[in-house]
Amino acid sequence: MEYLQRRVITLEEEAANYQAMKSPIMNEKISGAQLILPEIKARICNQTILVKIRCGNRKGRIVEILGEVENLNLAILNFNVATFATSVLDFTIIAKMENESSPSENDIVTAIDDLLCESGISV
């Protein structure tokens, strides 16, 4: 029982120290409104496409992005989304080109950026 009590105290001290050691760059970017969104990257290898998106969180955002990827004639193989700082969504999408006339990296980035900008403020 004493071991567990000492362990709890140690973990609480470590947690307090961890919060004090947050990265000043990360805090500055988020709290100083210097985080520029949306941030979109696309990479193509053979017929597979990796798309990474960081954008503002709002209702319906996930459905909008998945719909846009499908509109680009891409078949979604894997999709992952996580929240970052409660107001930012971080997407990773792996898709496969459905035909030879599938879009380039630039076309994908432009289409998703246009969608996010027209559907409201991204941050």
C-alpha cells in the first residue's frame, strides 16, 4: 500500500513538471493565432495517394473532405482523423487512383483547399 501511495505522489510530481515543460513554439503557434490552416499535403506513389490535412474543426467537416476525395475519382483505402488542440482536425487519407485520368498532387491539394475555404473559415 505504501508503494502505491509513493508511486501516486511521484506520478503527480512528474505530471506537474510535464505541464511546465510544454514547448514554447507550440504554445506560441496555437495561442498566438500563428497556426495557418488549412495545411494540405499530397504524395503519389504508383497508383496510391497519401493525403495529409490539418484544418479547423467544425460540424460536417469529415464528410465534406471524404466527399471531395471521392469526387476526385479516388477510392479511399484508409482514413484516420484525430483532434489537435480541440479546434483542429488532423486527417491522413490513403487512396488509390480509380483510373488513368486521376488528379495530380497539385490538383488534389487545390480541390481540398478550395473546399475548405468556401465552406467557411478554416481555423
